[in-house]
Amino acid sequence: MKILKIIIIALFSLVLLSEECSEKKTFKSVIIAPNPANDHIELIIEFGEDVELNVSIYDSNGNLVLEPIKGNNYRIGESHITIQTNTLVPGMYFCRLQAGINIETQKFVIVR
């Protein structure tokens, strides 16, 4: 019976901890629009906290092709960030957003 109580308390603690962590999520949502894109993309990001953001664009081979944002500060809430993609050739790309140790990656396509 004592072991069962310990297991229940441990499980309850894990549930509370996961709820607390999810509330403090750095990237609450990330949308890339339009997708597929032509000459620009717009990042629509909801931040769960104030962040210093880096954005890198990689091609489908993993090569870094663009670093449009390096260390820009953003406040908690929704931000709209336009990135010019007219120098990119048509194909699939990966947009990597980094704020501290938190990383979010989204794919998008360039068509012309």
C-alpha cells in the first residue's frame, strides 16, 4: 500500500511539472505563411516569454543559406516577421528559430 501511495504521488508530481513547463513554453506557436512562398515569408510567432531570437534558413541538404535575424529581441505575445526569400532558388527549406536553448524548426517551400 505504501508503494502505491509513492507511485501516485510521483505521477501527480510529474503531471504538475509538465503543466508548469507547458505554460512557460518559449514558442507557443510558429506559422510560416504563405507556404509555398515566392519572394517572402512571414513568420507569425506567439512567444510565451521575452526572447532574444536567431533565425536561420537551411536548404534541403542542410546547408545554411540565410541568417535573416541574429539576436533580435522580441516581447511576449504575437510577432509578425517578414523575411525576403527572393534570393533563394525554388525548393524545400527549413526555418530554424532559436531562443536560448529552445529551438523550433519549420519547413517551407519556394516556388516561382
